[in-house]
Amino acid sequence: MTDDNSGAHDTYECDALVVGTGCAGLSAAVTAGHHGLKVLVVEKEQHFGGTTARSGGWLWIPGTSLAKAWGIVETPDQARTYLRHEAGNSFDADRVDAFLTEGPEAVDFFTSRTSVHFDMPLTFPDYHAERRAARRADAPW
Ligand SMILES: Cc1cc2nc3c(=O)[nH]c(=O)nc-3n(C[C@H](O)[C@H](O)[C@H](O)COP(=O)(O)OP(=O)(O)OC[C@H]3O[C@@H](n4cnc5c(N)ncnc54)[C@H](O)[C@@H]3O)c2cc1C
């Protein structure tokens, strides 16, 4: 995306420089902007969105207000135990604790302070055979 007219050699000032326009970058950018910082987002590709733009958009964040409103009980200890089993030697206790604490707060931030809206589908068979079995006989797909 660099040519002589692209502005690539111009100087910009910002409080927060965000690299990448996937969910990580844009979440950081929106949050920093909300806190009054002047944000600059840079993207190396011609299109915004990164891998995020192609993702299914499903989140697993235990203990959100949305889950609680549906009566879904997921204690931090249950989630920690699950992640410990899944992550094996890669388990990082500090990161997991941060995820379990900050994740629900992040969801609350986006649902209460931005126009982001999350649905709460109660089932998501992540296993294709189950997914096929879950399809209704008259489903068009
Ligand atoms: C088909 C598919 C379905 C998925 N479904 C789900 C799902 O349902 N739920 C889920 O949790 N996860 C899902 N994932 C995984 C999820 O999409 C990724 O983990 C997530 O999008 C990563 O987000 P990110 O912001 O870290 O990176 P990205 O979305 O990849 O964004 C990174 C951005 O940074 C840019 N960039 C990189 N280097 C530079 C640089 N030097 N300068 C400027 N820009 C740069 C890239 O071009 C890109 O735009 C799915 C993935 C795929 C492929």
C-alpha cells in the first residue's frame, strides 16, 4: 500500500499506535479512544479485518453478564480447570487469571459503551458430526 502518494512518509502523532485491524487491534483502539487517547491504527493489508473478518465470531468468555442473565453458571475455578487440561504445558496461570477477570469486563464494556451486540446461542456443536445431527430434517442448509 505504499506509493509516492500514499502518505507513508508523513508524520502522525498519537497517544496509542495500534498495529493491525483484527479483533485485538480494533478492540484496543476502541478502548483507548474511549479513554480519551488519540489513536492511530495501521494496517499492512489493503483490507481491514485480518483473520477476524473471516472468523465465526464466537466468543468463549466464562462468567459474562450475558451468561449470568441466561442462568449459566461458570465459576472461574471450573474455567481454570478446563483451561489447565486443554493447555497442558502451555498453561499460563497469570494469563488465565487475567482472561477470567478482564474478559467479562471487556464484554460489559463493549455491550454497554459501544454499539456492539452479542447474541447468546445456547448450543454450538463444534464437532461436525454433531452439527449434522443437530440439523433439522427440513433445514435448508
Ligand atoms: C475460518 C475461521 C473461523 C474462526 N472462528 C473463530 C470463532 O468463531 N471464535 C474464535 O474465538 N476464533 C475464531 N477463529 C480464530 C480467530 O479468528 C483469530 O484468533 C482472531 O481473529 C485473531 O485476531 P487478531 O486480532 O489477533 O488477528 P487478526 O484478525 O489476524 O488481525 C491481525 C491484523 O494485523 C495486521 N498486521 C500484521 N502485521 C502487521 C504489521 N506489521 N503492520 C500492520 N498491520 C499488520 C494483519 O494484516 C491483520 O489485519 C477463526 C479463525 C478462522 C480462520
